[in-house]
Amino acid sequence: MRVLVTGAAGLLGREVVALLTAGGWTVRAHDRRPQVLAADEFRCGDLLDAEQAAQAVAGMDAVVHAAALPSPKLGTEQEVFTVNVEAAQRVLSAAGHAGVRRIVHVSSLSALGLAWSSHYRAPREIPVTEQHPFVGEDVYGLSKHLSEVVAQTVARRDGATVASLRFPFLGSGERLHRMLRGVHADPGGFSRGELWGWLDTRDAARAVEAALQSPLTGYQVFNVTAPDTTSLLPSRELVRRYHPTLPAERAPEGFGTLFSTRRAEDLLGFTARYSWRDGTS
């Protein structure tokens, strides 16, 4: 099977390329700058160029679109919107027109509008399911939300199977432990908006592979997180302290995640393997 991975030099892209190559996929890696990657083929270019996007997807059986600015701090509002939304439209639309039957769109739990909001916002429900509406006002959350709309539109228009994977903070090793130190020092800080979600990058790559192989149809969206939080405080205590308008008893006991992962478990057969609590991340 031939698969295109965009954003192949990024944090997740590298893991996906390595995993798929090791699994016997024929991988075409794409990024904006020349890179040395464990792929069968590497292409460099700007996916905002419709012709380059069409060339990138040509001849592929599947596409993993991971190219994006992963933080609003990496560009101006216009740059974040343009790169995240317009590149998604170019790539996913080109893939649909080219007859690609399986597309995995790397989304984010920021698509809910909670994580980067400039105002305090509590989720509408606990646990947070895939049906939670977009409630934000920040351009990054908006860009991820609209990218999902693009993905759904391509599935509807072209009959492709498209899966949007909503990831939380991704990391392992020092990147992860640096973030954990911040959460443990101040659990009510930035992670309040992220609802203390996280996932080991290796598990995220496994989720992408599962979305490429699982018997899905149409457009599907999945919360994909580790089964626990990043906090040393139990989940119900986090809700009581930092989201007091919500019923804490709806949160899981212990340190369970505040996001519902049932769809990923049932439809993708995905559960995380790595944990910072047992030292495997």
C-alpha cells in the first residue's frame, strides 16, 4: 500500500513515517524543507500550491495529512489560519479528486476551542465526547475546527473514508517530562484548558496506523488520548478545583482522562501503550 505522509519532518510525522515504513507500507514523505527520513521517497514543496498538492497525492492509496502549524505561537493569526486551513483544503481535496480511498487527517482537541481561548471556558460535558461543539474564539482552534469541516466535506463529496484524529499534547522523553513538571507545579495553568490531556507520540503514530487500516466508512472523528491525565491530582479533584460548574462525579475515578475515548477503542481498536506513570514514556 502506498501512503503519503505530509508534515513528515514534524514531531508526529517522523514517528508515522518510521512506523509505516517498518510495517511494510510504501511511504512518500512530504515536507516544506529537505529532510533525511526513513521513507521510500521524499518530496519537498509548498502544499499551499494546488499543483504541488495534486502531485503529492498522485498515485497514492492513502494520505496522512499531518502538515500544520501545531501552535498559534508559531505564526501570525493569518499565517496560522492559512497554513492549517488552506493546506488542508488543498491536500484533502486533491486526494479526494485523485480517488484516494483512505485519508487520515491529523486534527487536535484544540478543535473544541478550549485550549487556546483567551477567556476561561469550561467544557459543556464530562467526559468530553466527539459531539462537543466548537466554543472558542481563538484562530488556532478555529483553524483545526474548519480543517475538520474540510475533511468531512471531502468525504461527503468524493466518497472517501476520512478519519480526523483529535490529539492532545503529544510527547515523550524530555519534551513530555518538561510539560509534566509545569503541570505538577501549576495544575490550574494552561493545562486547565487542555483538560490535562496527553498522549505519547509513539501511541499517536499507532493511532494513525489504526485509522489507515480499520474498517471505517464515510467521515469519522475520534478523541485519541492516553487513558490518564498529566496531573498528580485525581480527576474529580481537578474538576472540583478548576471547573466547579461541572458535576465532578461525572469525571472518572482516580486519574482517568476527562475525554471519552470509547469511539477510538471500539472503531479503531486503539488503546495507548505508553505511560509516564509507569516510566515507559
